[in-house]
Amino acid sequence: MSRALELAERAVRAVEGDEADVSVHVESSGFARYAASAVHQPTLIRDETVTLRVVRDGRVGCATTNRTDDDGLAAAAGHAAEAADSSPVDPSFAGLQEPAPVPEVGGYDKATAALTPEDQAEAAAEAIAGAPDFGLYGYYTSGVTEVAVASTAGLAVSQAMTDVSVLALAASDNASGYAEATSWRASDLDPAAVAREAAEKAARTKSAGQIEPQTFRAVLEPYAISELLFYFAFTSLNALALLEGRSYLSGRLGEKLFDERFTLRDDGLDAETYPKAFDLEGVPKQPVLIVEDGVARDVVWDRRTAKQAGDGHVSTGHALAPPAQAFGPIPFNLAMSGGTASSVDELAELVDDGIYVTRLHYLGVVDPREGIITGMTRDGTFRVEGGKVTTPVVNLRFTTSFPALVAGLLGLTEETTLVNRSDFYDERYPFGTLVPAVATDSFTVVGTGSGPGL
Amino acid sequence: MQDLAGHAIDAAVAAGAGYADSRVVQRRAQLVATKNGEVDSVSDSETEGIGVRVLVDGAWGFAGDPRLTEEGARDAALRAVAFARASASRAHTRVELAPVPPASGDYSSPMERDPVEVPLEEKIALCLRAEEGMRRAEVKITEATVRAMGEQRVFRSSEGASVTQRFVECGGGIDALAVSGDGRVQNRSYPSAHGGSSAQAGWEFVESLGLDREAPRVGEEAAALLTAPACPSGITTIVVDAEQMVLQVHESVGHPTELDRVYGTEAAYAGTSFLKAGDLGSLRYGSEHMNITADPTTALGLGTFGWDDEGSPARRQPVVEGGVLTGYLASRETSALIGRDLGGSMRADNWSRMPLVRMTNLHLEPGAGSLDDLLADVDDGLYLSTNKSWSIDDKRLNFQFGTQVAWEIKKGKLGKMLRDPTYMGVTPKFWGRLDAVAGPQEWTMFGLTNCGKGQPGQHAHVSHGTSPARFRDVQVGVRS
């Protein structure tokens, strides 16, 4: 039995005489963060987090603790029971998940789990050595995360996940380039190659020029489209947002909203993403076809929103742990179908005259209902002229409609890339988006910023 | 806890650390959230553990362990040393720390009523009452939240520092989301967006917010925004309310003056800064009306403490005086790099994270006069209120911010309400267009709990005090 499941079952036993479910995160991770080509903030974390949800006569209370001895679990059970006793009946509570078989998934690699701090420091050194002409900034991190959910209804599921990411910003005062890679298998990653990609990009960004703001035709690398997609997903592909009318898809399901080459699914069983067997209330993951050939089909659901909809919807296995469920269900395994382009150069040919975007920075959702997102480009923005990627340009302020961007697709690469989307706040929970590079006729730039570099 | 912290220091030094510090943290937090008249969540969370930071041959190492036992403390120390040693063998520079006298003493947040001990029933009732006041036909979603936190933090270092601090925080906020028949959405919040406002204080702070008192206005304004005209595009004068000025100060002054960003250690994630170390004392950041102070001694501030997380004492330090950059937010390491004693801003969000240079309480000092005085000198402009969206570039230069609402200003008076306002600018040019800050009677402090930085990510709790401020010739109404 995994440590996480053992903790979950002990926590369930600590809740006497009530309905309850428990979700557990067990993390062991190392983070070799580097700056100016030296490891600067190396961080090792071990933690165990137990979240109990106690139900008393329809009233619900939650408590979280990392004190995992018997006294700590009993105290947390007491806090959750007190919270339930203090609350009125929660009519939106959908009850506990019944035991159900969960699918077998990948996502755990013994060799990755066995990486030591010395291995992590060595991998960081390999990355640094891959960019000798620039300062290298970023990190190499790997970790093991066990999650488990158990309940008084007899639910008992667990999964162990590994993840590893390398991030490389190669930079000098007037040049910067970016690359990253992620997987649940360390052997998939070559830190030096990632750093070389960043350095080669950086070398092309010197002497960046100005450009007049306008709506451009654009090539977006996977790093860029991944971030836009996830911001859109967080606010629009979430059943709670749909039901509350905040989602771009509210009232628009079934309509052809996007280019027919835009197909998007969330599939926790896809081994090319970070596979997940169940969500954080123990519901088995269901593949969800979100957009099919440009037609909006569905969003992701948890038990609470399925009950709220009241129209036969069921959870698709996308719940967060309580109390974070207030955000609604989240698609952690988004996969956007690829197209037919063999390379980003072919996408540039489709754009003909426009811009090329490597990476984005500090996105903000200006209008979630319309899918309008603002942010900056950085670390590799170029002109596209005559179908070729040509000269570097300064960082660009964009305020653009994501729906318009994917309605105006000009092409997609056949190859798709998993891009890490975790910033590693709070408990580690690996997730990312699987995306191609894209070309679009609609990427709206509203201003210009500073040049590349530090 | 002091003994455990000391045990970790002893183990780290015995294993070869040239410097070591340790933090033992025990935290309990509560969150109550209601939505549409029902309880959305009631949660109580505890976390505890020890974090050990070491220097071995001039290279950092850090490890956190949740076990508050001698074994946990020793394991954290040894793992931190091992990681530092693995890094040191490949380092080309040695970290040096500016000297600081070993800290000793206790600090406790002042409070009248412990917010964690306030009955949950009372917290739920306050939220439901506030929500009730926001209800209108057009308002489809009402939300209210209150939070409370108590924390003990023990710090020791191999230089002899020994500090115990007890922090208490609480806060709350309300939000109304109005949806029109044709699917348009608008929202209003109080006292600020993104979770309300918090303070280092007892429950009396939450009571002072008057959530239920303000609720009817919040609901009315959310509904009214549905039929308000859109903010026009153009160049105009803006008067920014104190709540939005908090974000303006945070993003365009706070982050760029973090000295670790200036030296590049945040380059890959949060970004760097348009400022250089040599700009200190000479760079014109804004107009003569711009005075910014970092003050971890401010009463009620979320960034208030006795000592920071590397034992530097709390002290008030100017950052911008008369529009000229005169200070940075710094650590002992970055103070040594710049050759000035600027330390006191190192903070970690928990036992499991390494301290980083963070904002404490960063204030825009008040000017003179009232909000009405600021408005009176505007022939044609906009009054912007309450943050809605934000984005700023990696050097903290080019920004675009949106607010929940604007009112036009015509001949010195507020006019009609406008929806979807945005404005953009370039940091020093924008602050250069500051021509008035309202006086102390308009100065308000807000506490934020969502400032993100670092890899792995950390949330900082920071406060900003500001008065409404007026800027000339600003681009507004940016849309896709």
C-alpha cells in the first residue's frame, strides 16, 4: 500500500461516526534553480498533506493538516467536524463518490523517482554547460507525488506520479532565448539540448527592432499557445464558469466557433500528458472532447457542478480537492490536436507577413466572457517576412481574443509537445498541456515594450 | 521549537555548513466562503515543519521537513548541506552576506480578538448577511469570504540569532457578478478585488471593513455596469482610486525595486527589472510628487514583523523620494553585492520554501488635499476604481491594467459610469505624469495575500497604503 493511501485510510478511521472522504498528497522533490549559470536557490521539499471532508446531516466541513501522527489526524478530523457543525446544510453537496474501478495509467518512472539531489544538481550543471555563451537562468526539478483518496463509503484509490522539468532562459544584457522540456520520465529529457535551444534562440535576438502595433498574422511556439490555452481553459472550459455565465462557451455549446482544425480534448489517460487515474475526490478520469473540428462540445465537470446542472451531467473526474473546489473543475490534461505542418518554418510560410512568438509573460484575463487575454511576448520574438522568420523585435504587449486566434488558424504542426503548466506553488501536482505550434491570422498587438535580454 | 531550530543549526554546522539558519513554522488558517446564500466552503488548515538554509563553500542549500522532531530537524539540515555541496562544486562565485547583528527577541501581532478563535458560526453569519445585501435581479452571483490565520515562527542562525514571532492575520471581501439577458458579465468587489483585504490584526479589523454596510452599493454598481457605456479609447487624465493604486505601486514599484530581480536571479520566471544597481540615488522614477517607502513597522500591515526571515530587523526605508530612486528591497546577500546596508526584506511563505527578497509594506506617501480636490482640477478625464485585470512585462516597464469601473470626470465633477476601463503605460513615463496625490485623510492601506514569486512558487502577504492619485496624458480604453 502506498504511503498516501495508508495516510488516507488512517485519516478516514480518525473520523468517527460521520461520512467523510480524505485526499492525500505526499511530495518529495528537488529543485536545482540556477541564475547566471550557477545553482542559486536549491530547494528540497518533503511534505504530506491530508485534507478531510466531513459530512454531518448534509452539512460539510473541511480541514487540512500535515501533522500525520494519530494526534494530528484526530485534530484535523475534529476541526472538519466542527466546521461541518457550524455550517448550514449544503444543498449543492453531491455526496461522496461511490467506490469505482479506476483505470491503469502510466505516469510513474522508477528511475525518475530515484533521482537524488546530486543528480538534480548534475542535471542543472549539464544545462548550464549547454549554453556557454550566455548566462543560464531556470531550473531542473524532479519529484515524486503520491495522491490518494479514501472515504467512509469504501473508496480507496491511489496513484504515484513522477515529473521532471528543465527550463532554460539563455540571456545577456541585450539578448534572450527560451526553451523548456517536461516529462514523467527523466530519460526523455536532455538538459543540455534544452539549454542549446535557448542559447541558439538568444543569439538571434540581438539588435531587436521596433514594430507598429496591429493585429498580426503570427506563429506561436508550443510554449506560447500552451499558456494562452490554459488561461482560456481556467476561465472558460470549467463547468462552474459555464453554469454561471462567465465562460466564453456559456450559451454557445454546439456552435461552430473555431477553425475546423481546432480539436481539443482533456484525457487523463493519455500517456503523452501527465496521466491521472482519478480526480481529487476519487472520480475516475473520463476523456472529454471539448472542441471537435471547431465545434464547442463540452467542458469538464466535477460532482458538484454536475449536480448543479441538474440535466443528467455526471462528473468527468476533474475536481480539485476541497476547499479549492470553489474554483470549479479544471482540465489538467488538455491535448490540442496537431495539424499537417512539418515544422514551424512551414507555419511561417503560411503566415507570410507577420510575427513569430516564442514565449509569453504575465498573462491576465481582461474579459473572461469574451476570452480576451493580455500579456507580453518575451525571449524570442521575430518578424516573419516573405514566409521566413527574419529579424528580432522588441517584446510586444498583446491584448487578444483567444477564440479569434483559434478561429483564425492558418495551420498547426503535426508534432505536439507537452508543456509544463505548474509553477510549483503549494502541493506539487504535475500537469501540462499537449499542444502543437500554430499559425493564426489574429494576434492583436497593442503596444511595444523593452528589448530582449536581462 | 527553539531547541529544534538549534538542533538543525548544530547538525548543519557539524556537516560542514559555513553558515546556517533554520525556521520552525506552525500555522493554522481558516477560510469561510459563501456563495448565493449558501456556504461554499468552511475549511481549517494546519501546517508545520522546519526549513534549513545553509551555505557550504559559498553555495546555498535548502531543505524542508514536516517532522518537528530532532530526526526531522537533522535530516533537513543534512539534506540542505548535501544539496549545497553538490551545487558548490560547480559554482563560480561565492555568496557573501552583509553583516547583521544577531537578532534576539520576540514579536507578536497586536490584536484585540483572536480571529482564529472567533466561532465559525459568526463568520458564516457575517458572510451570509453581506451577501444578502448585494442581491439584485441582475446580480446572479454573490460571494463573501473571510479568512483568519495564526502562526508562530522561530528563527535561529549559526551567528547566534534567536527570534520567536507570532503573527495573526484576518480579512475579508465581497463580490457581486451581474449577468445581462444577452450574456454580458460585470462585477464589483469590496474592499478590493481578488479576495478582499487583510491585515495583521484581530477580528476587529474584519468588523471594521463593514462588509454588510457596503454590500448594497456593490450590488447596485455591478447591476448598473451592465447598461453602462464602454470606456472610450484615447489619451486623457486619470484619477486612480486608492485600491487600484495599490496594484499600481505593487507591480510598477514594488517588484522592480526588488534587488534580486535587479541582479537577475528571478529572470527566468517573474523577470528582471528596468533598474540597475548603479541607478540608486540618481534615476528619476517619477515626478516630484512620488514618494515611496518600505515600512515593515506599519501597524496592521501584512508585511510587518520584528525581524525578516534571515534575522534583519524591521526598519522604515525610503525607496523613492521626490521621484528619485533612493532605495531597494534587499537581502543580506544583495546588500553585500550592492555595497549598501539595505537588508530586511527576506521572507519565505512557509517552512518549506527558501526566503526570497519580497515586499513588506510598501506605501505611496500621501500628498495634500482631498479626492474632490484632485477631481476639481480635471476638465475631462476618468476616475478608475478597483482592479480587474493586470499584466506587466518582465522588466516591469510596459503594463496594462483594467479596473472594474470608471466614472467620467467632466469639469471637475464625477459623471456617468463607464464599463471595462483599461489603461496602459511605461513605468517611469507613467509615474512622471503623476501631478497630485491626495492627502493623509484619503490614505488607505490594503493587504494582499496573493503575491507570487520564486520557483518553486511562493505566495507573499504584503500591504500597501496609498491615497488616490492623478496622472496626466494616459492611454485608456485598450481593447483587442
